[in-house]
Amino acid sequence: MKLFYLLLTVFMISCSDSKPLISDTAEEASNFYEFVSSLELPEKLDFCGEPLPLDDPEILERAEREFYLLLQQPGQLILYIKRSGRYFPMFERIIREQNMPDDIKFLSVAESALYQARSSAGAIGLWQFMPETAKMMGLKVDEYVDERRHPEKSTYAAMKYLKDGYNKHKSWILTAAGYNMGHYGLSENLNFQSVENYFELYLNEETSRYIFRVAIIKHFLQNADKYGFNIPMEKRYKDDEVKIISVKNAINDLSAWARAEGTTYKHVKRLNPWILKRKLPAPPKGTVYEIAIPE
């Protein structure tokens, strides 16, 4: 039985108002545990063509941790797959433009679950930028506008930050680790510990798991059907069809502006999560706001 249906069966049993027969429950649980126990980590994992040394028992155990933990989250995996339909085409286009490895797109899944997330530390958006790093990468972050929430602009900024890291570390695995903890912090650890390999570093809990999480996410998304997640492209979320309105003046009432453009405040806010308030001041001289509205 496929993983999804086994997990669904166990969930339905646990949530049912009627009391199932103990023998049936035990049998279903036994089938589930037997199936999950039969699943094994793939023999090879890599990120951007750089392999994870799974022949090292300690590395193997760390990879298996992420493998089995993510297997416990079928709902999250389904959302990863569905949201990839909205964002991966844009990621892939920009990654090709920037001549970077396609695997980079999986960092956003690990960072934000392909959602406009906000971390407890204050990182925001698909690529989880902190305010100062975002500004360094050319994004506008102020009281009215937060381009960390702009899918395309934040993706270009992420590519710039990653390129900076690769120029420094000459390894995509180290670059990804530096994306998670900061390139300076990673360099300091490499120098202090006198090593050049991510897998030889002793790091904080989050970054020590990061590359493994990304590699496992990549594996599941590229092999979803093997685990029972058969979600055709037409069932995945799509990006909205929009037209862009260039605005060079202040907008004092975003709701009135939306109605004048033939749409609603809800759609303007939904399609432009980078707009933080109900109005916008005039953009800097010589620039415009590019506001998406439904086609």
C-alpha cells in the first residue's frame, strides 16, 4: 500500500468518532509500521552535483533523520508539491538567467515551505531575508514596502546573495549552509575549526541539519510518485494571470485605487504582498511602483 493511503488510514482511525475494533486498529498500525520500516534512504543524495558522503555512518544517520521525519508529514509534502506549481517556473527561469544550478530552487522550500512565511527571528518571504541583508541585496524594506515579500525581486536578491557565497566558498553545499547561517558566520567556523568541508563542521542545530533537509526535500519532490504522491500538474497551484500597472504617484487610498482599476482591495493585497499598508507614498524620483492586478 502506498504511503499516503497508509497515513490517511491511520489518521482516520485516530480521528473517528466511532470506536474501531482493537484488532482492526492493531492490524492497520502494523501494516503502516511495517511499510515505513521497509523504506530506505536512497543510496545517493546530492545538492548541485555535490554528493553527501553517505558511506560515513554519522552522515547516514543524520540523513535518515530528515528522511523519516519528513515521511511523517504527508500533508506538508503535498503542499510542497502543489506550491511548486506556482513558484518553480519563476525560480527556474531566474536560475537559468543567472547561470546557476537548478537545485537552488529547493532552498526556498526548506526556508519557507514556498509560503510568505515570517520566522521568529524576523526573516520574511519565500527566501527568508532578514531586513539588513535584504537591503544589502537591493531590496526595499520600510514602513510601506517590503520587497522581501515580492516573489520575483526577492528571488533575484537570493541569487545575488548565493553568488556572493559561491565566489567565497567555491562549493554550493557550503554556499547553501552560508545562506542559512550567514556567509561570515560560516567562514568564521571554517577558519576556527580548520576544515574546508561542511560535513566536517560542528555547527548550530539548524545549519547542521540544513543541507540534509534540502537534499531530502529534493529527493521527495523529484520522486513523489514513488511514495504515493501522485499530484498531476493540473492539480498544482498556478500563478495568477495578471497585468502590471505602473504607478508614479502616491496612492492615498488603496481600496479606491483598486476599484478605479476594476478590481478589489483584496486582490491588490493578495497579488502584491510587498504592499504593507492601505496606502503608498510617492515612489522615489525616477521610479515607479509596479502593481499587479488580475488580468
